[in-house]
Amino acid sequence: MTKTLGGKILACVVAIFVVVIGVIVTYNYISSSSQISTLFRSIQRGILDASYTTINITMNVEARQHLNAVAEQIVALDKNDVIAQRRVLMTAEELIKYPSMYIVYENDGKVILQDYHPEVGIENLSSNFDNVGLDLRDRFWYKETKEKKQGIVSSTYISSAGNYKGQRLATATYPLIRNGEFIGVIGMDLFVGDFQKRFENFEREELPNLDVYITDISGKIFSHKDPAIVESTTETEAEKALKEALKKAPEGEFYYNHNNEDRVGFYKQFPFGWTIVSVTTQSDYTNAINKQFFISTAIALVLLVVGAMFLVVFVKKLVAPIHSIQSGLNSFFDFINHKTQDISTISIKTNDEFGQMAAAINDNIKATKEGLDQDKQAVKESVTTVGIVE
């Protein structure tokens, strides 16, 4: 095919087309890689921010507001009016659904522990302090609240008292201050096991391997969709990498390898010491980039095939006059060489170069034919004259 002019033109055009498409696909791959990476990072950061907001509202903003309001009512009551204090705690629990609230007094360590039971009415409240079997003034959350004279959110721990003994909880506390004097701590327990249900709302199909998890003040992961990670007693690669990142900044990006997969994470530390992380595998990024590259390449190949088909038709139509010119010239030369007795002009009516060539050839054909006809007539007349003379 490449021996013909049409074949050569088609081959050249297709080659140029392939080079141009190759350059475009390569540029699109580089550009798409950057855009997809930027987009996915933005999605991952957005998930982190949304997750941070919902946990911060629960554990920091609302908890402080609620404890402050309850503390103001408690310090206004007589310490020995246990029922009145239980009413305040129970009312708060009914409104906000906290599992347990309690008061620990500084001077004697007495405790009022009020678990939330919807079926228990106010008339059934105990008028006695609770005996929990240990001095809660020795608990870390009590000591830290007393030392800082402000509310804290503790690391998670397994409850050692109350109806929720044995369950993983976090404690939010607030100091009881009366006339400028520290008189005790009010605290409430919060379940941390349902945080992952909130994060399910942020799952995106673009990031199928995304995890959102939380670490406590010690750096231990306590909320993760994989229970095995929460229950692990050995420090994970994620925890190690996050600790190193937190040494540099309370918010940022970090990388680590888990189960032979490179992972990229964004983290943000809460004011009370916990840290929330959104992390996914690098393959989520590369798979999306490769998918986009495959689609672009497939489209380019389809366009190349369709374009080549149109080019074949176009080139054939473009070079069709050449065949007419070639046929006309062959007929002309056969006429000159007396192989044929008649000749016709080339029938090309276009105004392009082929039409101009055909017109010039037709003029020469006509002139040559007329010249040969005149020569034939002259020879014929000469023969006639010679015959008369003889």
C-alpha cells in the first residue's frame, strides 16, 4: 500500500496522528496524575476535617458546656444533700444520654455515682453516697483536673466501677470550685465505641481503602474499624509513624507502610490531646490515575481507528484524479505510438492542481492530435499528387 502515493500520504498522516495523540495522552497522563492526586488529597483532608468536627463537638465543646452548667448547679447545693445532687445529674443524663455521671469530693473522697437508667424515677434516687470500693481521688483524671483546675478529656480506659465496668470509656471532667476553693471534680463517662458509625457517613468510593481512626493522649489507637488494631497490645507502624509526625506539628501529613502497602495519612490533634487520622493506601491514588490513563488511551485508540478510516476514504478520493491522469497519459502515448487510432481527453473538472494538470494535458492532446491529422492529410495529398504526375 505504501508503494502508491495514496498509501504514502495515508501512512504519513497516520504516523503524525499517532505522534500527536501520543503526546496528548502523555501530557494528559501527567496533568491528570497531578489533578487526581490534588483532588483525592482534598477529599481525604475534607473527611479528616468533618470527622474532627463531629468528635470535637461531642468531646470538647458540648462536654465542657454541659459539665460547666452542671457544676454551677452542684456547687450551689449542700454537699450532704445527695438526692438534690443526684437530681441534677439525672436530669443532665436524661437530656443528653450520658451513660454515667459522678461527683468526687476532695476533703473525704466521697462519691456520688449516678448511672443513667431511663426506668428509674427521681423518687427512687438514693440519699446515700456510693461506695465504689476504691479512692477515685487516685485516678489520673481526678489528679489532672485538680492540678490544672480545668476540665480535661482522658485517655480511654476500661471502666473499673459502675454499671459499665469492663467497657472502654473516656472521661470528661470539670473542677468544682466554690468561693475560689477546689472542692472536687465532676465527671462523666462517654462511650467511644460508636465513633466509627459516624465515620461511615464519610466513606467515598474514590478511596475504598480509607480508614478514619483516633488515638488517645498516649498515642494508642482506640477507635478503628478493625477491632484487632484496637485490641493489639503491640505498637503498630501507624502509631509509631504518627508519634514521630506529632513531634513536628500537631497537624499535617505522614507516611508509613502497613502489610506491605504504602499508606498516606492526614492527622489533626484535638485540644484535649487525642488525634484523629484519615489514612488510605497509595494504591487508591495510583489506581485512579491508571484508570484515567486507560480511559484516555482507549479513547485515543478509538479516535485513531475512526480517523484512519476517514483518512482512507478521504485520501482515496483525493488521489482519484491521479488515476484518471495516468490513464489519459497512457492512452495519449499509445495514440502517439500508433497503438490506437483514437484518443479522448482527460475528464477532470476540478479547479485544483489536478484540474489544471488535466487541462494542460488535454490542450497538448488536442494540439498533438490536430498536428498528426494535418500530417496525415499532407501525406495523403502528396500521394495523390505523385499519382497524377505519374
